[in-house]
Amino acid sequence: MTVTITLNGIRRTGEVQPDTSLYTFLRQQGCLSVKCGCETSNCGLCTVHLDGRPVLSCSVPAFRADGHEVTTLEGVQKEAEEFGAFLADEGGEQCGFCSPGFILSVLAMARELENPTDDQIKEYLAGNLCRCTGYQSQLRAIKKWLAARKEGDK
Ligand code: FES
Ligand code: FES
């Protein structure tokens, strides 16, 4: 079957099988930032945005994305770099395997929640494993980045 999506702002079409995952389709489309850690909805590594909301692409059939907008790390490079600088400053940067999904979840959270509490941040990101650098450094980075964004909006 044919699937057409708007991928990072560009219309893309491809052939998929009924059981092709969105994760596989995105990799076929050249989005190599999208990683797979478990294929069972447990690690969050494969997180992408589907119509602006975070989804686990390993668990979404590619055909479900037909006609929809998909965003991967390749499509949010400027925001990702800005947030990445805060992570690095706090010693919270992660490896290239788990970072893309984590960053996409953080960006989605920033759009969804206004002034999130620590508990809300932790809850929102609970599905993103691993955090080899620990949770506290990331929490500090997220809060400082959110505050800086807010300041920039004034
Ligand atoms: S690869 Fe999708 S949740 Fe782990
Ligand atoms: S798996 Fe990426 S830092 Fe732990």
C-alpha cells in the first residue's frame, strides 16, 4: 500500500506492508535519527511527533500516518541544538541512541504543558529510557531551558 506523509515539512510517499512500522518507514525515508531500542513500547527511543504529539514509532503502523504530519529530530534541529546546549551545561547530555527520542519528548512537553512542575516533567518523560547521565542533571537543564524560552518570549 502507498503511504504519503508530510515529513519534516516535505511531502514524502512510499510503499509499505500492512505490518510496516512507522519507525521502519521513517528510516527508509532517510531519517536515521529515529532509533529503535525495544520494539515493544518500553524505551521511548523511537519517539517522533505525529501531528505534533509524541508517539512511539515502533508501535504505530506506517499506514496510520498516511495523510499526517511527522516530525523527527531532523526537522527540529535548531530547537534541539538550543536545548542540547542546556543539557551539556548541566552534564546531562546523552548518547546518540537515546537522545533523539528524549529531545522530541521534551520539545513536545514544552508545547503541551505551561509551567510544568518537577513532578509533571518527570511524569511526562517517564517513558524515555535510558538516562545514563542521571535524572537530576536533565531536570535542571529542562527547567533552565524552559525558563530561558519564557524569557525569550517576553
Ligand atoms: S523502540 Fe519504540 S519504545 Fe522502544
Ligand atoms: S542509552 Fe544513551 S546515554 Fe544511556
